[in-house]
Amino acid sequence: MKVAIVSEGPTDEATVRALAEAVLSEPIETVKPAIRRSPGIDKLLELLPLIYKSLYYGWQADGLIVVVDSNASAIHAATTADDCGQGDCRLCLARRALRNAAGAVDQTAGRKPLHWAVGLAVPAIEAWCLCAPDNNVSENTWIQGMEAGQKPYTRRELKRRLYGPQPWPEGHTVHAIQAAMETVTDNVALLLSKFPVGFGALRSDLSQWGA
Ligand SMILES: [Zn+2]
């Protein structure tokens, strides 16, 4: 299956790919969207409809996976509605962009809309990589800390835990991600229990792809 992955950096994309393969139980071939974007969540959200359309009309991919970091923004609230109602929920913002894009394509060419899936990494994708039974890295820890007015950890700390002290030699971060993913993808249930909202959303979307 050909899949485009849009996230916040190349190491993030390696993580998302490993997780998607674990959930889909099949290898995926990643394709690069033709549209290049500058960094930043606002730009990413703005360009999602264009990325979707270029993949669709270019027959480039079967699916599109988007994973965004929450940083300090609102964490998606579980609801039966399409939108959780928090204006800065990045999961809902990305979903809305893709839903609108999928609804707007002209299907007269006989092509079905692309599969798509959205995940929210709380607060950043390094947290997923660090998922283990014996540490405090979880959505719950993050949400409780933010409610108490203090981040339980920063992204910089998560990176240090994952990659070790800087400087990181060439290829080090990719190897660290690969090693972490071997453990995490063996235990998707643990990842789901620690990140039920943001990873749960991604898994739920991906599980519809075969339907
Ligand atoms: Zn939401």
C-alpha cells in the first residue's frame, strides 16, 4: 500500500510509518507529497487540503496519514460529535481539513477518496517512542501536569531521554527511533493504554482502512 505521511519531521515520519505498519499488519511504501511545506503547524494545517488533492488527482497514494504534536494546545476531548469544540484542538483541525478535502474532490474519474488517518502526539512524538511500562510518560501525566500549571516534562527532555546527550552523530536519531519502535510496535496495546486519545484516534482511523 502506498501511503503519504505528513508529520513534523523526518524522524517523526519513521515513527509513524512503523506504527502504521504495526496497526495495518502490512508493509507500506511511503510516497512524498509533491507539495513542499515550510515548518510550523499552521502552515501544515493550511496545506493539508492541497496535499490531499495532489495525492488524489496524481494517483500517487492510497492513503494519507497525518500526525501532529499537541505541544501546549488543547488535548482532544472524546465526544460523539465530529468536532470536540475546542478551537485549538489540532486533531479536530486536521480532521476537518481532510474531511473537507475528501468531500470536495471530483470523483467522476472513478476514483474513491483516499483513506486518511490523523493522530495527535501528546505533547510530541518522542513520547510515543518512550512508551514503556515503567515510566510516567503518558497523556494522563501530561494532562494532569498542564492542569496543575506545570509541564511534567518538556520536549527537550523527551528528546534527551530518547536520544541521549547531544551532540548526536549522523544517523543516531534514526537508529534510536528504530530501536525504540521495535519495542513499541510489539506492544501496541500498551501504547493505546498510555495514549488513548491521540494514538487511539490514529489507530481507530487506520482500522477503518480495510473496511
Ligand atoms: Zn478535538
